[in-house]
Amino acid sequence: MKTLLALNTDLSAILVTDGKAPEWVEMIPPGPYVRGLDGREWLFNADSQQLVLSSFAGRGIDLPIDWEHATQHRAPKGEAAPASGWIKQLEIREGALWANVAWTPDADTQIATRQYRFISPVFDYVESTGQIVRLVSAGLTNTPNFTMTALNQEGQPQEFTTVKFPAALLALFGLTETATEDQVIAAATDLQKTAQAANRETSDITRFIPRADYDQALSRATNAEEQLATLQRAEHTKAVDAEIQAALTTGKITPATADYYRATCSEQAGLERFRAFVKAAPAVADPSDLDKRKPEVVATALNAEQRALCAQLDVDPAEFAKNIPEA
């Protein structure tokens, strides 16, 4: 026999001693089943608990707590649905779902003064199994019907949020929008088996192309990739050398630090950082004018015998001087 559970948390019963609203409140009681007073029942087992925690972590933002489920009742009509608090963390404690809440000042006062006593969650569940899969929000209320329900307020029309599969996914499986989770899983399993069988049939490439041709094409592709990588490295090295030389010429770096900066530019990101550094850095050395200097012309003077020999052979003395060995 499953235990009947009241599904609303009485906040006033767990107020801390300083008169503040509790930071941790129970959202869903221990499972594996939770049932409302009207007989509706949901599955909240270990798998369901992990789904709820994973969904919250994957969402990456806080979940809202409002007043009287305004998020579901008022917001769709374009009416205001302000938050009374924000769920910042979820934990499973002895099979129950607990939430760490940052209350707004108004809600904190209303809870502490017992203007609002109960909190009621809103969650998504799988219609075919009743399994709770995701916490959506929660609401402060004084007219609880259940402690943890899909959306519950006594005297209000019951609204339920169910897990709906995307229409595109259902169309891919050839299913209608009324398909159950079991039908979707079965269709996905069949599709997976079909794909695996097709992969086994086409995995042997030699059925469609000679192995030698395939190996040759693969070798060409590999060689092309290696050549491209070599070319890219050469171009990068050329660019680094140009930037280092420019920095030396303008006095932004000194020759003693050139190798250090060259090493930091081994990757493109490092080269970009070096460019930015050089652009902003002051000159630390006198600008080099090596690129503007011309080699000095050194002339070797010919003696009398050498000049006479040039005259006899009709040889340009300057050309003759170039071939005279240095002493």
C-alpha cells in the first residue's frame, strides 16, 4: 500500500529563530510515489530525482517562486507575475527534494508574519507513467490542495504540465502528437537498429571502390594536409620574423630579448599579443638604422707594376683590384 502524502510545505512550521523565512524548504516529499488528496499520483523514484536535478543544473539559471502560481495563471494573459523568491539550488535529502531559496523582502516578511504559510511546486511529468522529470516553479499559497502537485490550488481549475515531444521528432518517427513515451522509445529503438544494420552493410569500402585506389586517395589527402600545415608554419615563422625585426628597428625591444619574444609568438594568439604589445610599448632602445646603411666601398690601391699590367692587358684596374688576394 502506498502512503498518502500531503504535498504542501507549511513554511511557518520551519521558520528560523530570528523570524526570517527558511532558506531551505521541501519541494517534493520522499517517493517513490507522491499522491494528492484527490487521488492523483506521481512517480518520484531515484531515476526521477536524478532527472529533476540534471534538468535544473542544465538550465543554468534560478527557478522562480511566485504568489498563487501567477506564472501559470496570470503571465499567459500578459498580467504581472512578480517573483516572491528564486530557487538557487536543489538537493535530495532522504528521498525528498529540497530547495535553497533567496526570498524577496516582501515574501520574507509575509512568510515570517504568517501572511503566507504554504509553498506549492509546479513540475513536468510524463503523462503515460506519471514520472516527475523537471521542477518548473513554485508558488506561495494559503489554499493548498497538495503539497507537491503539477499545479494545485484548492478551488482553482487544475492545470497540468506534461512532457511533450517536438513535432519534428514525432514526424521523423511517423508518430502523431498524441504518441506516448513508450511509443517514442520504441520508434527510436527501431530506427537505431536500422541504422546499425545499414552501417554494417556499408562499412566494407572495398565493395564500392578498389582498396588500392582508396589507399592512394587517403594518402594524397594526408599528404595535402601535411603540406598545408608545413606551409602554414612557414608563413607564421615569416610573419614572426618580420614583426620581431620591425620591433627591433623601432627600438620597441632590444636584441637581447628578441629570442624570448620569438618564442612567445610560436602560436598565432601569441603573435597577436606581441603585435598589440609593440603597438602600445614605448621605445626602450635607440632605433636601428641597419636597414638604411649601405656597405662601405673599399678600394685597393694598385702599385706601379699592377697598373702597367692592367694597361698591357687592357683590364679595368677596379676589376683587377677585386681579384687581388688580401695580405
